Amino acid sequence: MLLGVYLSDFLSHYRAGAIITSTLAGSAALSFWLGTRGDRIGRRRAHVGLSIVMAGAMSVFAFTRSFPALLAAAFTGTIAAAVLEAGPFVALEQAMLPHTVTDQTRNRAFGRYTAVAAIIGSVGALAAGGPDVIRNAIPGAPSTQRWFLLPAALALISAVVATGLSSAVEAPAGEERKPLQKSRKIVAKLSALFALDGLGGGFVVPTLIVYYFRQKFGASEAMLGLVFFGVGLLQSGSFLVAARLADRFGLVNTMVFTHLPSNLLLAAIPLAPNEGVAIALLLSRFALSQMDVPARQSYVVAVVDPEERTAAAMFTNTSRAAAQAASPGITGPAVSAAGPGIPFVLGAGLKIIYDVLLYRQFRALRTPEEEARANK
């Protein structure tokens, strides 16, 4: 959220879109590289390295407004324009998790993982409203820009914590050298579909939502911090519910039938007559829209062979991130031509197409535990 506030304060539509595109493009490139090299480096070591790079990139944002420098820092791939769904950290952790749980507990493990991430993210969003509150209370307090030093410090703490991860998160001996073979067609289809969803999602990443509310309604940093704190809490609860729905109705059904209504709510946001209604629609949308995240992550690692999980996780996430990277660059011209609400309509439309295609292509492909329940 802090990135959206910062960009809206001093950059044009085009330059803000370019910065956000750079974050997504860098994330896609780094995820792709980790998909082919990550296990050779070691998952713990890769996580430590990513955290250190993130600390450096955040420090650049804290000390300069040079557009080329910001563009380069954004391209490190470690500054997230969105959370939970894509990026090198998520892809790496998604590859780690299934090796520490059973098929029967995998869905709930991914539900807890994403719930914890959402709670921490909501606390971060609430904190992002802090600079505005503090400046109102204390004249001369540091500007919004200097607050990027806080996530830089947290990234360094993350690096220290990652060094203490169990060896259980590493790939089994020999697994890291096996490319996608048997699962190649499945991963290719999923990657194409996730790319379509990512393209739609790129129009409405949190940074662009913040930008929209600042431009359309003049929303304050403190208000937006509260809104995204609420978003995080709603997401956290929805992730836990999604895991239970997946156990009962299947992962694909959970992904599709929670995602479709959320996209209708997304398309309605530009029609809101005032800030209050727009916020209500946004919160309602997020109460449903992210239920597919733990379901999608669990599905990817369940329908491929165990030795291909790392590559599958990385490539599906990379396709999503690469497609997302295209959207913000389109947003600036689209907003100039059709108004600030057009990204919500474009994003919702693409996501609805994704839902329909996903259901048609994969409703018959069950995970091992779903197959076992069906045969009882």
C-alpha cells in the first residue's frame, strides 16, 4: 500500500504504471530463474538472498526520487505490487510446503499459510497509514518516502529467520535436477490459464487500487490503511474457509465458484456513487476473491509428480506474474482514454473468462485425495 501512496503523490499515470510494471516484470524474471536454479542453490539460501536484495531495493525507494533508479530497484522482483498470489517469495514457499505435510492435510496447510500471510499483510497496510497520522500529530515528522526503511529492516530480519529453517524444506536428493516431464502438459495448460487470470489481476493489484481511490475520492493514507487492514482480515478468514470447502467440494469447484461472484463485485466498483459504497464493494469482493489462492497453490502441487513440484510451482507463478506485468503499463493510457474505473472492468472481464475456461479444462482432473474419496 505504501508504494501506491508514494507513487500517487509525485508521479504521472504513465510513470506510476511503468514502476508497477517493473515490479511485476522483475518478479516474473526472478521466479523463472528460481524455477530452474532454485533447488541447486538451496531453498533456504535462495530465501535469504531474496530478503537481502529486497532490503536494498526498499532502501533505494527511501532515499531517491530518481525515476531510473526507482525503475531499476523495482525490477529486482522483490518489491511486491501484490501479495499472496505471485512473486519469488511465494513461489519458493509454495514449493517448500508440500514436503512437510501429507496429502490429507495439504489443503488446510495452504489455508493456514495464506491466512498468516494475509494477517501480516493487513498489519503492514495499517502501518502504511502511519506516516499520515504521525505527520498530522508531529510537524516535521519524516516523509512517506523515509518509511520505506521499515520494510527494508524487516527484510533483513526475514533473512536471519530464513537461515533457521529446517532442512525438511529442501528438495529431496536428486529432485532438483529433474525437469518437467510427465507433468509438462498439465503445467502448460495451468500456466496459460493462470496467465489470463494474472493479466486480469494486474489491472487491480493493491497498488493500483490505492492509486484509484486517491485519484477518484481523495482517500487519505490513514483511511486506506484501515481499508486494507480490513481486507487482510477478511482474506485471512476466507483462506481458512476455502480449505474446508476444498476438502468438501474439491479444489477446482472452490476456485471457480468463489471467484466468479467476486469478479462481478469488482466490476461494480466504478459504478459506486461515493467512497463509502466503493469501499463496501471492495471489501465484499476481497471476502471472496482470494479463496482460490490456497486452493490453486494446493492444486498445482497435487496434480504433478512430487519430483516436479518445484518447477511446477515456479512456472505457474511465473506465467501469472509475467502476464500481470503487462497490465499496469496498459492502465495509464486506458485511464486517460476511458476514465479511472476502466481497470476494474477490464480486470473483472478477463477473470470471468478465466473462471469459465478453468472449469471446462480441469473439473475432471482430481487430486489423489479427491480421487480416493470418489472411489469410496
